[in-house]
Amino acid sequence: MVIFRSGMARDKIFKDTQDFKEQYRALCVSVLGREFDKCTDKERYSMLARLIAAKSRAIEAECHPKEAKKVYYFSLEFLLGPLLDNYLLNYGLRDLVADGIDEMGSSLDTLIKQEVDPGLGNGGLGRLAACFLDSMAHEGMAGFGNGMRYRYGLFRQEIEDGRQVECTDNWLEGGFPWESRKDGSSVTVRFGGEVVRHQDETGRFWFTQEGGECVRAVPYDVPIVGYGGKTVNKLRLWSAEPCEEDFDLDAFNAGDYARANKFRSDVEAISTILYPNDAGEHGRILRLKQEYLFVSAGLQSILRTYEHEHGHDWDHFADHVCIHTNDTHPAMCGPELMRLLVDVYGLDFDQAFKIASASISYTNHTVMPEALEKWPIETFRHLLPRLYMFIEEVDRRYRENLMREEVNADLLASTAILWDGQVRMANLSIIFSHSVNGVSDLHTSILEQTVLRDFYRLRPQIFNNKTNGVCHRRFLAQANPPYAKLITDAIGTRWLDDATELERLIPFEKDAGFLDAMEAAKKADKERLAAYIEETTQLQVDTNTIFDVQVKRFHAYKRQLLNVFKILDLYNRMLDDPTFKPAPTTFIFSGKAAQSYVLAKEVIRLINSVADVINNDARIEGRLKIAFVPNFAVSNAQLIYPATEISEQISVAGAEASGTSNMKLMMNAALTLGTYDGSNVEISQLVGEKNIKIFGLRAQEVEDLYASGSYFAWNQVNSDPGRLGRIVSMLTDGSLAGLSGNFESIRDYLMAGNDHDLVLKDFYSYVDAWEELTAFYADRHAWNAAALHNTAKAGFFSSDRTIREYMHDIWKIES
Ligand code: NBX
């Protein structure tokens, strides 16, 4: 399939199929010492990736002029997903390479399947960072990622007796052919030790941090290929290694190998695992070390490049360099940049603060209180004594200024960096930033009015909204070939470059032939997903049923529980009343729960237990089926989104900062069934009420209800023992216990916990909304027209648009 505009950089890569085959064969021989025919599929994949990576690095070396303003996107997570297919699409090489490989007696699809999915992130925040890298390259800007190269990615999820089991994700086992190690760009990062004050005869003094633990940070660069192939940027991932001078030769010679090697394992631990974003991470020094390592190493590398290109012209640093911090994990960028400018480059404190705050910006991704990072001052000062001096001094001056303005004491209490024996990372981020943004209209206004209200009062001008977006090339063009072809046949290829071109699909909402073809494309996508579900879970699903999908991290506020309650209600009503026939539906769930998040893991077990009951009950004649797809990742997400017809976005209003699966799903012609939360609000405004189903309390109503103290979960249950009460009872009466027992803790969360996420409160409006939406499904043309309207309006949610807004408003770069 050719979905590519002409005149791209692909000619620079391979002249033709023959040229590609020759280069590919030559690489196999030179690297593996074996002919292509003698290589395994894994080796063939690996050589192909290396070939594309090498070509990409050559483009990268010359694609930006020295004067180009550079943006460094600091993120502890990048969920890249598989790269080969994506890069071939971006270079416009898919057909050429596929033909070549066919002629060589293999197939591109076979090789694509060999690729591992690097799971270097938890969920939305990490995937957003990867979409942004793609869009920055597409926009032609010099935008670079800075992150950690974890030895093990987020755990691989298996399901046993309905339970989530976490297995090690050894993603580097077969090597990662896209990366290149840059020993020459290594830097050192120091932890612990003590700060020593020096003074010369003129009275000038300075500080050094000495002793402690010295770590060598080694970068691995991954090329980021923009669509069109003209811009290739890089993602720099840091790995922690011991500094060789710390090797204890005496211990080794004395035969004490354990002691001699201990320093190695202590240091390597820093880049060993990706922390799941769960509650238990507080006080884990390793996490703090990770945060400091990638911040310090990244900044040292930036300063080296800057010095090389601009000398010591520090006053113009912020005209050439932007440092964007993805939530608070890189919050130490501010003080660390100051430390380097003062201690290494000899600037004074005020000048260093000015440079840091002019170049740093911050995005907030959540209002969940448990995600507000705080570190005990003692831990912090012990690990990072020199850095702490900068934080303390910035905090002291900040307080002094506030006092001078005679603001009320509450402002100090809520906005100071150091408080109650802790370093507050969000406050640190904000005080060092010239821009603070939320990720949807609603989220930004919640930040301004509640969570960060006091900062907003003090500096309203730095607050702004940047509604999230997703990479439509990966999640539509690449993930959904039948639909992408249909779109391209109708409106040409320009939508790949400019997603707002999708609006040109609107006239086809009245074209019966087009709508039938859409139906056929969706059916093909559903067949592909059904085959995957059968392969991974042995469950057969009927592609003539509605595919109703909720795929995302498991969290109480996302309310997968509400979805299960709805399914149980439909089931109970069917058993009670043989004339009640809900629309035949396959409910598909996928997602991981943080390892230590007990309730979320119980909800996964509940879904699988309900599936076990309903899927095996002949009385309902297969009308309802539940599939739990294990190990949600970018790769299987690309199979799930295209096959979806109903997109479940049912978080409690005010809790989901934005959500991005809602965007990926609407693009793929799914209708949203959702609350008025996060970016659902903007989706609904764009597609119009006819083309989305909204239910439940609004954010303000949720807030008022909490504030009134008048909500009583038991009232909900007592007022309808026949439906809600019965479902709550089923949690503990043995009805669902067949697979692995009852669900006391979920019952306690609802009843003793007074239904914190208002599952019982929104239940009826949710079930009614589902029934109305599925009744609409029967009118196939009307449904497909509404689904097409969702695709047509999805252009706004391309991350290209989001990135252009960051460029214009925050980074001050013109396209
Ligand atoms: O970021 C997610 C939000 O939950 C989504 O609504 C949003 O669409 C997405 C991209 O903006 N947040 C997320 O994945 N993680 C965190 O927000 C997070 C922040 C700090 C922390 C742990 C997790 N310590």
C-alpha cells in the first residue's frame, strides 16, 4: 500500500530495490559473517533495523543548522513502541523494502514481528513523550529526548487464575539494534560525599563536592525519524556504570571478589528498573538517584554542546536552548543547571537562576495527590549535598520576596519549596519554570482554580493549556491499514502530514458506498483482533458483536469497576427476564495495574472472574462476552484501537488529566461513551452531541458532592437492592468466586470507603447511556456516519498540533 507523498528523502537512502538488497546483504555478511539466507528471522530483523538506524544517523548529523533553537524533552519515561514499521512509513520505504525482502525469499511482516516493544514507561505520560518526539521531528525542529535506559522495562503482565502476575521484561536480551552507545559522550555524576569550600588569596571562594559515589553515565542514542524523512532527531538514554577508579583492586587481589564487585552492582542498580507509578515509591533512594542521574547527565551534555557551538555566551543560553520537564521527575533540572553554571562555568548565582528559569518549562500530568512527589530533606541533603545548597538558597530568596510583598502566610505554606521537612518537587518545578501547563482545558482550569491555585494567583501569566495529542501516523496510518487506505483513496495522502485534512471526509458521511467500505474495514480489523485474542487467551470472540473497549492503566479513578458493574447488571437482567436482550457485545479490557496497587489488581481479578462466569453461561447464548487481553503495550494497542466500536472513557469527572486513548480510538472510528472529563470535553465539543455519548456527574458536581459531605454509598445500594444491591452482594456471596475467591476488598472500598470514585452514583446514568448507544448501533449507516465524523474531527488531536502550540507559546520557535 502506498500512502506517502512524493519528493521525500527516501531517494537518499536507497536508489531502488536492487540497491537496498545489496546493502542489506552486505551488512549481514559484514556484521554476522553470514549470508542473509543463513540468518535467522531475528538476525534478519536486527540487521534491517541496523541498516535503517545507520542511514538515519547520517541524516541526523546534518539536518539542523547550528543556530537552530534546541528543545530537550526531559522525561523518565518514553514508551516508543516498535520502530521498524513506523520508520519505514516515515521514510516512505515500506513498499520498496517489502518488495526487496520478498525477492530475497522472506517477508517484511515476518521481520516486523521479531521486534521487541521497549516498555520504558508506565502509560499515558510515557507514550505522550514518544508521540512528541515523532511530532517534533515531523515539524522539522531540533527536539531531543533525554531519558533513562532501563535494563528492564515495565513488567510483562501474565494472567494466572485471573490474577495479574508480573514477570521481568528483559527487553535488551536480543540487543536493541536502534541504539548506538556513545562512550565519548559519557559524563560523571556524583552522589553523597561532602561539600568543600575553597578560597584563594583574593578572597574569591568556590565549592566542590568530594568523595561519595562516582557514577559514569553513558548515553545510548536512538534516532527519531520524522515523517518525510528530512528530519532525524535523537533520543538520548542514559545508563549508569561504575567509574573504573572506584574499583577496589586491593579487595580483588585479596580474593574478596564480592566486595570488589559490590560497587559495580550498586551503581548499575540505578539504571536497572523502571519504577511503576505506584504509591510505594516514597523514600526509595534509588528513584531519587535515577532522577538526578538523567537530569545531571543530560544537562552536562547540553552544556558541552552549547559551549562547543556558542562558547561562553551564557546570556543568550535561553535563546538557543529550551529544557522541558515532563512532570516533576526532572524537577532537579533547575538547581542542577544552576550548580553546573556556578561551580563548573563560574557564573554568579543570580545570573544562573535567570538562565535556568528562562530556559525551563514544566508540564503537569495529574491531579492525583499520591503523584505529588516529595522527598525528606535529610535524604535529599545526604545524597545531593551541593545541589541542596542551591535549592535552599532559592527557597530562602523566594520566601524573602514573598514576605516583602506581604502576601498572606497561606501562600508561603503552599508554594515554598521546603516545607514540613520535605522537598516539594512540584513547587521546585514551578518556581524554576517560565511556563506551567496542563494537558486539557479542564485539567488546566482545575490546576489554576484548585491544585495550583496559589501559584496561579502569584504568576497567572506563566499558566497555559496544551491539550494533548497523539501521533496519528502511528495510531491510524500504521495501525489501521484497511481504514487508512480507504481514507487515502477518498482524500489523498495529505492527511499524513496535516491531520486537519481529515475534515475532508465529512462529505462522505452521506456516501452509502463509503460507509459500507468502512464497515468492511472495521470488520477486517475486528477479525485481526479476534485472532490475536484467541492466540493469547484461547478465547473465541464473535466479530458480529459490538466491540466495546476499555484499555488503559488500572486505577480506581478510571473506574474499570463501573464497566464491570454494568456488565453484571446486563447479565443479571438477562437471567431474570428472557425478553431482555442487550445488544450482543464483546467487552474487551486491557491494561496493567501497578505492582503494589492492591485494589487495581483486584479489579483485574474481578474482570477475569466475571468473564469466567459469563463466558461459560450457556443461558445467555453468547450475547455477552468478556476478553481480558494480557500485557497491554504499544504493539497490541495498535491491534486493539482499530477494532474498537465503543470507546469507554468513564473516569470520575475531574480526575483524568486528559486521556489519550480516547483520541486514538476516535481516530479509528470508535464512538466515545464517556464522562465529561479530561479531553473528553473537547472531543465532545468538536464532534457534537450527536456523535458522542456523555453521561454522569460533571467535575463541578463531583466537587460539590464531596464538599457537601452528603454522599452516602449505602443509600445507593439500599435504594435498589434488586440491581445495585445485588451486584454488590455478588462480590462476596460466592457467585463470582469460582476462579479464585470472593472480592471483599472491593466491597470494602465501595461501602466502608464510601465509594470514593462515585461508581454507585454514576451507575444508572452509565447503564442507560450504554443501552441508548448500543440501540443506535442497529442503524448501521447512521452509526458509521457518526464514526466517520469522529475520524474527520480527530485532526485537532494530532500531536503535531500540540507540538506546534508548545513551539509557538512555550519554546518560542516558529515552524
Ligand atoms: O498523562 C497521564 C494522565 O493520567 C493522563 O490523563 C494523560 O493523558 C497523560 C498524558 O498527559 N499521567 C501519567 O501517566 N502519569 C502521571 O501523571 C504521573 C505523574 C507523576 C508521578 C507519577 C505519575 N509521580
